[in-house]
Amino acid sequence: MLNLSQQVLRTDLSGMPLDWVDYRSAARLYSLGQVVYGCGNRLFLLHGGINAATKRRSTLEINSIIATHGIHHALNKLKDGYVPPLSNRTLFQRDDYICLYCGGRFSARQLSRDHVRPISQGGEDQWNNLVTACVRCNNHKAGRTPEAAGMELLAVPFTPNHAEYIFLMGRNVLADQMAFLRAHFPRSSPLLRRLG
């Protein structure tokens, strides 16, 4: 059964991961001549209309990874100061839906964003100061630091680079897409250890 919700990884010409697109957007990029090459496995084989003169039906093969023409802002994302946008979804994904205080795995509904250094004590709402916490642990910690609350962090929070962020944004990342993204992760990435 064809999974039409499967995402296609879009890159620039150099292979810098840009974003995820659905099959409709990928087909549009192909039809506009924006796709330079595709790699990875074939995800979709779309069938079009029948040519009146040749009696042949048109088809469009869409790969799991497509490189596209155009001006992209990917170079800005390679700069040292680049910080990807922060959301609970990507934060929870970064921490693998595990409370970094008790170690329990929870659904997104049961998790919250915890400021390691509380805002009331000058902490900021940024990747390096935020961890995933279950509601119980977050309530217990309250407006204190982990040390003051007698709690220990199980991992150090980190800011993902752009490729790590693209991975965190993905849903149902395929093996070939994952291998492509992993090649863009820093060697010291905590995600590499988690993903094996």
C-alpha cells in the first residue's frame, strides 16, 4: 500500500538538506524542472494522462531525496551562529520523548518544556537551557535549578545543527534518508549515539 503521507527530503545542489516536502510538492518541483537529481529509493510512481498522439501514459518517478535548483538560504544555516527554531515537538524529539530527570518515556501530552536555569533566575528560552520533562518532574522542580531541587539531569541539552534539525522535523524518516542526514551530523552529535 502506497503511503502518500511519506515525506521527501529536499536538498540544494550541493546536497545540503533543506526541508521535507510531500509528494505533491515534489511532483510540482519535477514538473517545473527544478529537480536536478534524485537519489535514495523510489517512493512514488505517479501516473498522468494518456498522450493522444503516442497513446502513451506519462509517469513520474519520485525518489526519497531530491536535489533542487534555485536560491536557497542554506548557506546561512551553515554559519556558526545559526540556531534552528525551537518548538516543543522538536525539543521532545531531540530528547527522544524521555524525561531528562526521571528517565521515563512519555507521550507528547504528558511532557513539558523545562528551563534548566529557570527564567525567574535569568535563564533563557533556548535549546541549551531547555530539556524535556514529564509534568510530575517539572512540577517538583518548579522554579528551582536541578541542584536546588535535588534532581540530576540525565543528559546535557544541546543546540542541533541544521541537518539534525531537519531530522527532528521529519516524520517516519526512511533508512536512506537517515543515512543521508547522518552524513551531515557533527561527529560529536548526541543523536548519533542514540541512533546507533
